[in-house]
Amino acid sequence: MTSTPSLDVRGLAYAYPDGHQALFGVDLTIGRGERVALLGPNGAGKTTLVLHLNGILAAGAGSVTVAGLPVGKKHMAEIRRKVGIVFQDPDDQLFMPTVREDVAFGPASAGLRGAALDAVVERALEKVGMAGYADRPPHHLSFGQRRRVAVATVLATEPEILVLDEPSSNLDPASRRELADVLRSLDVTVLMVTHDLPYALELCPRSLVLSEGVIAADGPTREILSDEELMTRHRLELPFGFVPGSVA
Amino acid sequence: MGAGHAHKLYRRGDSPVHGLPPHTKLVAVLGFVLVVVTTPREAVWAFAGYAALLAAVAALARVPVGFLLRRLAIEVPFVAFALLMPFVVPGEQTTVLGVAVSVPGLWGAWNILAKGTLGVAASVLLAATTELRGLILGLQRLGLPSLLVQIASFMIRYGDVVTDEMRRMSIARRSRGFEARGVRHWGVLAKSAGALFIRSYERGERVHLAMVSRGYTGTMPLLDERPADRAQWAAALALPLAALPICLLALLG
Ligand SMILES: Nc1ncnc2c1ncn2[C@@H]1O[C@H](COP(=O)(O)OP(=O)(O)OP(=O)(O)O)[C@@H](O)[C@H]1O
Ligand SMILES: [Mg+2]
């Protein structure tokens, strides 16, 4: 390894306050610029893991390191800026009255103002192809547009790693493809939680399988999706008629 | 501005009145209302003067009279109350069209009607020329506590989301054969309201999570700074300043 990895998780374990243990020692490393899919059945602990990446949940045991910086109280502001999480429901993510204010929220919280702030907002919206929508209220946008604005709100803080929880859910095929184009055009590290296996294959050369709170597999996406025994063991199923080996 | 938060009272336009920074307009309306309220009710001519000032502002803002009058309908409940006063207020009696009414009651009714109408008309003009978002930012500039500003902002943002959720729940109820008819069904409606509350509460938690993830530490960054220059303040305050001499004359007269 030449450069520090974007994300390094070591022995991460976590139990919810009600006693339910969701993570049992997760280990993973994601290098700078990689695009990695995080697969796993419902309840595997994917969202729980994601909430550890920017310190919303504090590890019961183990550690999370983002670009060499340990996640913890000491560097919280810095960590929150470096880890951009796009949540599943854009209505939760977009909480300001206009698109512009929403995209500006992160950088403005970090102290940016005036022309510099405007430039950052402009650039982030351009990256997701939503430059013309700055003054619209989020609830007047289509679901796919809202999802893209949600990505922009996070890009505006120039994160080290972009984490998306189910980015393709509820999107029609065209919006799904548009989002894929956006994600492919970015040069940030991406960790994508998804149940959409063809999407993972299309966008992420590498996949991790999280199952029952541990990483059960880590390898090239095509190999993982082709391993029928592994797939069945972890309740992963390809859509009808989809053959991973046959996709270019 | 694009399709911002158009509320029912707002009327898109690019008149000089629309262009003034919201907080200057807020101060102007407040000043105007204070002057109007201070005016003794016996100075009937003064109220005609105020009405003329508002008419001038409406013309400048290109807000049609019909629009203004229709929006004044919010006032109707107060009008009803005012109309009762001549009949219920005790005091010296007089007859109007053969009906006995009280003189203090009549003056009381006039007082409410005249001042209320002027106040509402000024507010309607403010609302017609200022977007909701601008109003809230204006209040923030004027020192409204940040927490209240945040609450108001979230109400604008999530009002539609919650109404939509309510509508979906209603559709789901009706799709399963439920029609609310009478008291027997109130239990179901109450349970839906409870579910709506919990959903909104949980959404609140998720939104908070999203905010914290983007560096929220308790205060909203103030964006969209729109400081007012001297000319804008002068333009906005022209309304209360023109009303002031009328009031002074009425007080002296
Ligand atoms: N707030 C909570 N309190 C207690 N247990 C929880 C809480 N949130 C999640 N869990 C439990 O932790 C486990 C992991 O949940 P998590 O949401 O991380 O799964 P997931 O992999 O994201 O699933 P999905 O694919 O359905 O989104 C589940 O068994 C879930 O029931
Ligand atoms: Mg999840």
C-alpha cells in the first residue's frame, strides 16, 4: 500500500442499546478511489455499519479510520466532512427549503460564505446534472432528481469517501442509469450499500458481503455474484434471467 | 428567484416593492400598524388617509384591488364580532334605521373594523410581495431566535411531506373500505393521527441524523445574506413615515 486507505475498519462490533448485537467484528479496507459495493440480506447490519463510518454510532469494540484519521469525538467535525453519507430517503436528506440552501448547508456549517460558497454549490449541482434547479424547493422535484440533489449535498463538502445507502431504490430505469452515470463520473471513493446486484456489478469492480454482522466475502463483484453457493448461503438472489458472466 | 415557496397569499412580480429586502418590509408594516393603532378612533379622516397610502403601495406593487379584497376575507370572523358590538355593548343608545344600538358599541365596532382592516391589508400586501422563505429569513435578521426560525423553516419544508403522508394514509384507509361517517369512526381516525405523529417523529429523527452527518452542531448557518442599503430602508420606511404625520395631526386635533 502506497497511500493511506480511504476507509479502514478493524474488528468493529456493536450492540444496540436494547441489547441486540448487530455487528460482530467487521474488518474491511477500501483504498482511495475504489468503488465498492456492500451487499447483504435485510438485517445484516449494513446500515448499522454505515452509521459507524461518521461516528453517529460509536463502536462497542474495534476502530474505524477515515483517511488515517480515527473516528471519535476528537475529530468529529473533520470526520463528518470527510465521510459523505447519502441516506436512503431523499426527503430525510433534503431538509432545507430550497435546493441551493440544502447543498450549501454542509460547507456553510464548516464556515464557508459568500462567493466561495456559491461556487461550491454551483459545482456540486453541476456534477449531478442539477445546475438549473438551485432555487427549487426539494419537494417539487421528482424522486430521481431528489436523489441526485442528495448526492450533491454531500459532494459539496468534498468528502474523502461517498457512502450511499440503497442509491437505486425507488428509481425508474432511466433515473437509475442517470445516477449511475453521475456516480461513475465522480473521482471519489465510493461505498455503495445495495440490494440491486446488477447495479453493483455495473458500478463496482469489488464487492463485500456482510452477513449476520461479519464480512462473509470480499472480492471481485463478478466472482461473488457467480458463486451460487455463497449467494444462497447469504440470501442473495439475482433478478430473474440475469447472468453476471454474460454482462460485458 | 425560481419557483420558490409560493404560498397562497404570494403574488409573483418584480415590482420595486417585491425587490425590497424582507426585513425592511417587516419593519415598515410593524411601524405602520403601530401608527394606525395609536390613532384615535374619532379621527375618521385619518383612516381614509392610511387607506390611501396602502392603495398607493398596492399600485406600486402592482397588486390588483380584487386580489387584495379577496385576501381580506381572513378578516371576516372579526367583522362578525365587530358587528355584534353595537347591540351588546352597554351605554348611551341611538337608533340606526329604526334599530336601537349603543353609541360606544358603534365606536368600538368602527375602531375594530377600521384598524383591523388596515392592519390586515398591510399584512396582505407584505405577504403578496414577499415569499414565505424571505419572511422567515427577514425575521431571522430582525433577531427572531434561531430555534424559532428553524422550526418555521422545517414547517415550510415538511408541510407538504406530512400532508402527503396524511393523504396516502387516507387513501389506504378508503381502499380497504373505510369511510369516516360519524362518531363511531373517530377511533380509527385517532389511530391514524397517532400513526402519523409517530411517522413524523421518526422522520424527525432521520432528518436530524442527516443534519448531524453534514456537520450540524445546533445552529443553522445564515445563508442568503441580503443586507439592506440606506435607499432600501428609506423606501420601505416611507410608508410608516408618511402615516406618522396623519397620526400626529389626529392626536392633536
Ligand atoms: N435502533 C435499533 N435498535 C435495535 N436494533 C436495531 C436497531 N436498528 C437496527 N437494529 C437491528 O440490527 C440489525 C441490523 O440492522 P440494519 O438496519 O443495520 O440492517 P441492514 O443490513 O441495513 O438491513 P436492510 O437491508 O433491511 O436495510 C437488525 O437485526 C435490526 O433489527
Ligand atoms: Mg439498511
